[in-house]
Amino acid sequence: MQRHLAAALVTAFAAACAAPGDDASTDDDTGGDVPPKSDSANPDGEDPRGGRSWLFSDVNGVANLDDDDGDGLADFDRAPSAADDDVSVLVFPDTALAALEPGDTVELSLSGDAGDVQIWLGGELLVGDGAGTGPVAVGGDDLGDIEISFGGFGAVAELHLDVVTEGGEVAHSATVALRSAPVIINHHLQPAEHFWAVSVGSNGAFIDTYESVLGDRFTAVSGFRYGGDVWIQDEIEFSALPGDQGQRLDVVIDSIRNRGLADFARDMLVGPGTIARTWGSGFATTYDSFGNLEASPPVTVDGVEYPFGRAYYGRRGNEGIHPAVAAFLADQKVQKPFALDTTWLCVGHVDEFSSFVPDPSSPKGFKLLIADTQLGWDVVQSAPAGMSIGRYGPDHGYFTAGDLIDDRELEAFNDEIQADYLDPILATFKDELGLTEADVIRVPALFERVAGCRAGFAVALVPGTVNLIVANVPGEPVRLFVPDPHFRPSGAGVSEDVFAQDFAARMPDGLEVHFVDNWDTYHLNLGEVHCGTNVRRTPTEDWWTAAAHLLGGQ
Amino acid sequence: MRSLCMLATAIALCVPACAPEDGGEAAPAAIEAGDDWHAWAEAEVARLSRERPEFAAAVLALEPTVTRADTLRFTGPVVRDADAAPLFLHRFSQERDPAVRAALAEALPRTGGRYADALGDLYAAEGDALVREVLVASAWRAPADDALAVIEAALADPAPRVRATAAHTASRHTDGARLTGALAERLSDDAAPVRAAAARALGVHGVAQAAALEPLLADADADVRLAALRALDRTGAIAADPAPAARLTADPDPRVRRLAARIASEVH
């Protein structure tokens, strides 16, 4: 019922605003200027028998691939039900229906991506997938609200409506633009709704921190059920797609990585309003993990606005995310992807050295955080040489800050990483996202060489503080969950930790920093907080208006 | 006598660890009389089983976790206990899965216990290249007498990855400069990663080898050119003769170009 009311308001408002002599643009309930489509027979939209009542706003929906009624079928595979909240409704105003004369029929036909669209009337499939492109004639007395169901992402089609007289003449025509949402992966400025991490016993402090701060917005996933696979960031990527009649479809992009968490999305996320999809198949490399796929906040690059930011991922030569995923992301058009060189990393993921945090005081509303080893070395040198650094002793071979400072090879290694990889990566970020140094916060970091990797050779020595989670829950302070650097004597607190204090001081005002102990379960296993967490977020932009220039005209 | 003991131990350990490169199964090693570290480890296992039974059981039963890089690691508080070392050495001698042996090798230094004098024997008896690579890498935290012997042996390993790791471990070890001769030999290695690692090691230790390094500025591999350029810079050779490096400001590899440009700006 709400769907129909929304559709009716949109359609009627568009019709009412299109008075003769007006220009082509009009405002509708969807919040943007949507030019009504004039019919081919009457360029100014004037129907000699009913005024301008056959003008319809574009329909911008979502793929109807979830299962709202729980019958085990995707909703696109059956007639719309009362539970189906993802169809779009095309409402015929009473004036339009009243303008039909006895004997008139309305012929409906589809063009464009007709295979991804279905047009339903009263539970009967008229045209579209499973019924052909038409034309199909509907008697004037039988015409009512039309339900439009989309079966794919980024579908572009046109519904043609011809009023045909009893004598066979086309008295009036109208064309309705139909479009379904592309898949848009979430970025860190979108409000956070829910958080997941895998509980394996050894990460009790990690789980406790989330539970105590986030409460029922956090779910601890059973590690026993999922083979102890804690890398939940790597298994799935969330995207949230809105429609212009209040629809929302969450698409969980499920990696081909398929380790312990392979069934997590289908077990715990799929349901009404949420689907899981996988692109690509076959052998998965480390680059297919979704800690290696991120989206920037909205940016403008060379005059082109990207209201959903741009997607980016790490690559080693010709080896990156699966070509099917890369191609799919590019085909969505709204988050033009680019690649970063992660040749040097043992794991090879972009979240090991970069992230974005909200910063309302910044012109762009965010800051890029990027690892900087020169700053890392400066922080180490700021500590008393004789200071014990606790866990670093047994686990990394450095028992005091002085042990690090004296390691000439370690300093050389980090100098090389900065010069050969991190500096060029920052330059790429600036070029691809239109950033300046003012948009960047360099974060102290140190890496070390590790043996036995299939890919690169470097991992975080100090827990990578950029490998964090942004928890921007509406109505609450913006929180950052950050790996605890533990760069201090055993038993000392975060306030005595030079890395932790340096990080907190660099963050934008208003962000609440929570350091999380992730040492044994994550850091020693070559990952950090972001790697071990995933977040569902709320869509904030209307893709049909904000990204119209990227999607192209009909 | 030590050589005979080492040979006997190597033979004893060869049974499980000298499995074919495809990881086929092999029987556990027998304990030979007169072994140093091996006898000690077995004695420690017995002692710990009596005196710290819960700890010993926990370490002997500890399952490795899967890292984000899809390798295996042993983590947790029990690993950071010196008494874990003999228990891991015992497990190593019994373990048939090379991936687990690699994880055991990686964990040994983190115990803080005795492991260094076992490295040479473990390396010599190991049939899997990945495990040998990790064993050699573990040597960077070992005392020089134990570490340098295994690193030098690994510089002649049949597997390029092991040779490269040996060179990197030499660069990391504080006494790695004592392997200058062996590292210099690797500058003409067939494998580019080995040449690059050897060049880097010489540079890190400040060993002047300009005559051997300069030809690598024209190497077909960019990583080798980069490492050689950096090594020459670190050893002061560029300051003495900037010309060879100056040509690399037009190198096809951006990393090499950047380094050459930085060096050129500093020289001038």
C-alpha cells in the first residue's frame, strides 16, 4: 500500500507540474529534476483528449532479487505479492484513465534491457522477461496501476504506451524510462547500521570492546561454526541500493575466497531486503579478499563528480581481484575503479596501509589516512631507548625501543617501502581522487619482512593503526576502532603508548578513538581490526539524480 | 665429533622431513644417541610432561591458525614461553605436513627458548623448500655462530626462494657482513630475486662492492637494478662516480627512476 501511495504521489505530482508552456524540467518526490517524457505524437505533451496527463516520471527501482515472501523464490521469478516491497508502481492518474474513450486500448511494449524487466498488471505478466517485448493491448477499462519488477542491476529500458483508438489509430503515446540501481559498494562516510566480528575465544578483548561500545548493533559470529575464520572483512563486501519509491536492496558481494566464512552471507545475512551474489569463480588469490576492495568517500576529479566515491583495490602486476569482479564494478559506472600497487605486501590488501575517516571540518568532509614509515621511525625514536616494548620482544625480536632504533636493516627496509611503494601510492590516491596534501593524514607505521608468503614480503610490525573501523552510528559520536599498537611496557596503559597517543592526536576533532587489543588473533596472523570486522551501512544518495551524469542519458 | 653428530642427526631427521617436494608422507625420525639439541629437546619433553603437564599438553596439541595470507601460524600465550621451544622441536620431528612444519619453524624464535643450535640440522634435513625458507628466515634472531652457518648453507640452496631469503636474512642479521664473500657470489645468481637480495644485503651492511654491483645497474630485472643502485648509494660509491647511476634517471621502472633522480639531486 505504501509503495502505491508513493508511486501515486510521484506520478501525479509529475503530471500536475507539467503545465502547457512550461519547460521540460520538473521536481518530483524523488528530490531531483526529472524531465517528464513527452510523447512522440505531441512534442509538447498535449493530448487533445485529456491534457498533459500522459507524462510519467522516470522509474528508478532496484533489482527485485530478494525473497520477501519467503517462498524460496527470488521475487522476480513470480508475480508481485503483498509482501514484495521492491517493485516500482506506475500509477495512472484518474484524469488519464478518464481521457480514454470507449473502444480505446493501450498497447504496452518494452525496449532496452527488456530481459531485466517485467511489467505486471493485476497479477498478469504483460511484457518483459518471460513474456516478450510486446506490444500487448490492454482494454481501457482494464487499465490500472502497473507494477514494474527489475531482474538485474543497472538495467535500462523503456516502457512504451500507445493509446490506440477503435479505428486503429494511435491517438497518444508516452514513454517511461525504467532503470534499476547499479551495485554501489559502501564507503566510510555512510552511517553505520550493524557490525560483525567472529568470536574465537582468543579474541575475547576484541569482542568485548565491540559489545560494550556498540551494544546490540554488534553481532559476535560463532567462530566454531565458521572454522575459526576471523577475516570477515575479506569474505564479503556490503552495498546498499535505494529506489525512488522507498525501496532498498542490500547486495552482499560474496568473495570467491571461500574459506571458513564461505556460507556466512547466506546463513546470516540473506533474507527480505538482502541478497548475496558472487562474481567470478575458480582459484582465489589473496587479492580476491575484500579487505582489498574499498570505496572512497564522494570526490570530484577533473570536474567529474563521483557522489559515491571511487572503488579501489590492490594489484600485483597483472594479478588483482578476479577479472569478473573488476569488470562488474567498472560496468556499474558510478564508482570508476582504480588499482594500487600492493606488490610489496605479504597479504596484499589496500586496508593494510590506507583508510578514510569522516572529518566534517574538512572541505571534502573526510581525510585519507595513509601509512608513513618515516613518521613511524620518528615515533620510535621519540621513545626512551631503554623502554621495554612488551610483546614486541618475544613476538618480533625487539625488546626495547632501542632495539628497533639500532636495527639498521629495519630502518633501511622501511625507507625503501616509503620510497618505492607508499609515496607512489599516495600520488595515485591524489591523482585518482582529486586530493591534495590537505586531505591527507599521514599515520606513523612500521613494516617488517616475513618469509613464506605467496605474494609480497612485508607485514605490519607495529599494528597498522590505519587498519581501522569507522563506526558512525547516527545520533552517536563517530567512533574509530583502532588496533592497539602495544608500543609500551607490559602492563602500561594506552596513555603511555607513543604510537597510540600520536595516532589519537592526528585524528580530526570529534572522533572518539577506541584502541582494541587485536594482537594474538589478528596482528600475529597478519591482519588487524578492519580485517576482522564488517559493517552494514545506510545508503545516503539517490543514484538516479546524483549519478545521472555517470550513468548516461537514456 | 660434532660433524658426525650433525650427520647422524641429519640422517635421523631426514626420514620425515626429506619428503618429496610434493609433500608426500614419511615416517618420524628416530632419536640418535649423542645428539645435542635433539636429545635435549626429548629430555625436555619428558621433563615438561612431568612438571608442567597441562602446559606441555597444550603446546603439543596446539593447532595453528590460518593467517590472512592463508599461511599457518602458532599464536597465543603458550608460544611466548621458552619451554615451548623443545615441545615445538619435538613436534617438528614428528610432523608430516610441511605447512605445519613451516609454522613450527616460524614460531621457534618467538618462544624465546633454545632453538638456534637446531637450525642447521633442521635445515639440512628438510626436503620442503617452503620450510627451509622459513627456517632460514628464523635465523635472523639466532646467535651468529648458529645463524651464519645456516644462512651460508642456504645461499647455495637449490630453491631460488630459499637463496633469496637467505640473502635477506643476512642483511637482517647484525653479523651478516661476515658473509660478504657468499653474498657477492650470489650477485651472479641465475635468479633475479637472489641477485637483488644479495645486492641489497651488501648495501645494508655497507660493504663496498662497487666493481661487482655496477654491472647490475644494467640488469634485465628492475628489482636488481633498484637494489644495486641503492647498495651503491649506501656504500658511497655513487658519490665517488655518479655517472653510472645518472643513466638510470631514464630507467623504464619508475622506482629506479625516482631513486636515481633523488641520488642525482643529492650528488649535485
